[in-house]
Amino acid sequence: MQAPDLLNGYLVNTLESFNRFQTDIECALLTTEADGRERFAYLSSFCRPESISPTGIFNEMIYNFAVAATEMGVFAIRSGSSLISRNPFRPQRPDSFFQSTNLRTHIACPHIDIHEYTFDELLAQLQGEAPGKNNHIYMRIEWQEGSRRRRLFTRCRYTNFPNPDLDHAQMWVEKPSYPKHEHRYIQPISGIVLYEEGNVFVPAFVAAHVTAKGTARVEFCLRDSLSFFDLQRHERGSKRKIEQFLSRTVFGRYFSVDDYHRRISVPATCTFYRYS
């Protein structure tokens, strides 16, 4: 099995400007069209606006950005307070933060051989503290979207697994309302990754729940605009009628934030691997 070399790969951005900058590759999204044509998209690390200066580096712009180097060109993906529209009648859309550029990016990310984990092998590694243990665990999320085949490669930024020193049958005694699940599981989460939606690349978090039987669930949590009054509902778990009303008014559109909250489940498989 092979995968894009996210461990040693990198992007060199703004090749034709006076200043270039180099980043890690956070994820690779590979799409196979119905006719067999392959498309790629690589996401850089997120960066903060800055000045190349010996006297002051960070400036007053309050946002962050990443570069998406794709088959269709190079795009800037931006998010932050300085970018929020001040016009309440023109609420932000995901594509308003996804902008085409005329810049060029050099992609250094060859496909190389990898070691694919079995479920038992990785769970044993996670539950032990053997010499040489590290967090260089990666996942491949694969799913079919109509006639398109998607493959997302990214690092497992943090991974949930059962504590081997506790009896997990007692979990629901202490937490009777907690969702029921198998006692042996691996649940990785990563972000930020790319999710393509309507020819627009939206930044997202991705999570998978995997057991010895296979992948039980894969979810993306996409960045999108959210009314301040809807945010109150997320905090308390319920929303009063007055908040429901205000979120639909001009006030709800004006007092808004841009955050990761829109959830999408895909019928995907999750495979774990490491670089040899």
C-alpha cells in the first residue's frame, strides 16, 4: 500500500513573489472521477498574517489562512474576525472564504510505501508504553460520493482508545446516559482537513469510530457561519423561543461567528497506517 508522504512532504508557496513560505501538508484529498481522471488537493498548515520585518512581525489583521494547492489551481482559505461581513443582509457563505489566486505553489509529496496497521496491532500499541512509541499515526478515509471516489489522507492529531486498566463494563453505571459502544475501539480526530462541497473546498475536522469489526462511523465537522443566538443553544443544549426568533432576524445575521459546527456523516472506511 502507498500513500502521499505527509511525514516528509511540504509545500513552497508564492513561488513568484519576493517572499516564499514553506509549510507542512496537513492533508491530501484525492478524487477519482467516473471517467478515471484523478484530481488532487493538498492543504498547507494554517498561517497568521505577518510582516517580514525586524521591528514588528504580527500586524492588525485578525484572521488566519491556508493554501489549497489543487488540480484546479491554488486557492486561499481564510477565516477570522477581520473577514466577517459588516452587512447583515449579506451573511457569510463558505465560498466567501475560498478565493482563487494567481499564485503558484510547489508540491513535494510523492507516494511512498507505508505500513498498514491491523486493528489489534494499533490498539495494543496505543494501550502500551513500549520504547519507541510515538504519535506518528495516520489515517486514510475512503468513501464513494455518487460517481466519485474520495480518499483523504491525514494525520491522527489525537486518538481515543480504552483505558486497559479499567473495567469498561462499569462505564454506563457511572454514566448511564453515555452512548453505548463496544469496549474495544479506536476513535481518531484530525483537523484541519479539506472537504469538497459543490466545487468549493471547505475546512473541516474529521473523526472516525473504528472497532475490530470495521469502521462504524465517519463524520466531518465543517466550518460555517453561525448566529450568536444559535451559539447560545449549543452552549445550553436548548434554545428559548426568543432566541429562535432573534436568530432569524437581522440581529441574528449581524451577530454571527464563523466556526466549526456543521456536521456531515459519510459512509466511509478508515484505515490506519504509519510511514516505514
